[in-house]
Amino acid sequence: MNCILKSKYFIVIILLLLLTLVLWSVNHGKVRTESSQEARVLTLYCDVALRPVLEEIIGTFQRRSDIRILSEYAASNTLLDTFIEDPDIADLFLAVDISFLDQARNAGRVDDIHVIAQTKPVLMLRSGMPHIVLSIKDLTQSGVRVGMPDLMSALGRVTVGVLKNYDMELEDIQHNIVVQDATAPELANAIRTGRIDVALVWESLARMTDRSEWLSIPEDKSNVVGVGIARSVRTPDVHAAEEFIAFLRMRAAQEVLIKHHYELPAQP
């Protein structure tokens, strides 16, 4: 009888130990999973003009990685102001013009800047307009409805620069401006819907649809800008941020950039 009781006690103790081990493993695994998930989420500030290409790139990236990207879109100048005020608000900053990243770095908010592509403005036209508007100079013609971006934005800076390359000022076309302070996608949409006739828009946006036409700007009159990304100096997951930056320079991401009519930067 004593042997039987001892055997039963022994079995009970073993079962309790096994149950304790199972519970510990489950809880420990849950904690590790939750911790891992928390550490593998990145918030990305991105210029709204880059949204179509970025969403496709993120989709490709997340099929290969357990890192989740949460994107916030606005004009680069708007994102920069918020980011400088609170560098903890985002892990990464993707700007259509690296001059905004230079400002963030000068403010001590980001680390190294990585150029992943180049883009340039084109003259985007409502269908049927090319016989009327043949160059930037034609924006002064009476009755041509012009759209103008926020002058503090990347596209705004480039627009002013292109006008100066033609020895023109904003005042020369002010009488034709019917939409102003718009983002690049808003200008592109205004042309497609017929609200305006013409605007300077990034080439990638102008070539997204056949409901509009576009004219290239001669190289000596255009302003090519570098599309870049930088990591916040305050990001808690440096490894995840660097993994996404590295992916943007891989062939899979570059193919998407080319598909959306971005040019790859020259190799050093």
C-alpha cells in the first residue's frame, strides 16, 4: 500500500511540475512575442507625393519581413515641422527632396541620409491643352488656369526655381492661378478632373493616368531632386529601421521605383 501511495504522490508531483513548466513556457513565449511585436513596428513619415510608390514597396517588404510599417503622409515641410518639434513621433522620415532631411539633420533629429531615387517636375496638362501650352512661358497666356503648390513644400520650391530658370516670377502668372497651396497629388487630381489646365507636378504623378498629358522640361531649365530617407536618432529599434532602409536600396524596391518613373541615383 505504501508503495502505491508513494507512486501516486510521485505521479502527482511530476504532473504538477509539467503543468508549471507548460504554463511558464506559454507565458514566457507570450511576453517574448508581445515584446517582439512592439519592437518590430516602425512609424514612417513620408511625403504624400510618394504614397503610390511607397505603399507598393511596403507591401513587398512586409511579405518578406515581420517588421510592420505604419505610414503617415503629408507634405515634407509639414512633416518636418512636426518631426523637429517631437522626434519621438516617427522612426523614419522619407522626403521627396533631401533638403528637408538636411534640415532635420541640422536640427539633430536624424542620422545618416540615404538617397534612394531621383525625381523631377514636368508640366502636367489637362487633355487637349498641349496645342495651347507648349512651355512654361505659356503659363502667362490669358485664360490658362494654373495650379500652384504650397511654396514651402518641395514642389513649391522646385516650381519657383523653374520659373526663375525661365527668368519669370510668380507675379507673371498670378492672374492665371486658380488653385494654390495644394499638394502635388491635389494638383494632379485637379488637372484630371478639369478644375485647372496646367501645373508643375512630379513626373511620377503625371504619368499615373491617361486622363492627362505632360511635357518634359529641358534639363538646363529643370530642377532634379534627390528622394531620401533618414532614421530618427530617437528610434527604439535601430536594427528594424536600418533593415527597411537597406531594403529600399535592394533590387526589389528599385524595380518598383523604376516602375513608378523614378530614376535611380548614380552609383558612387
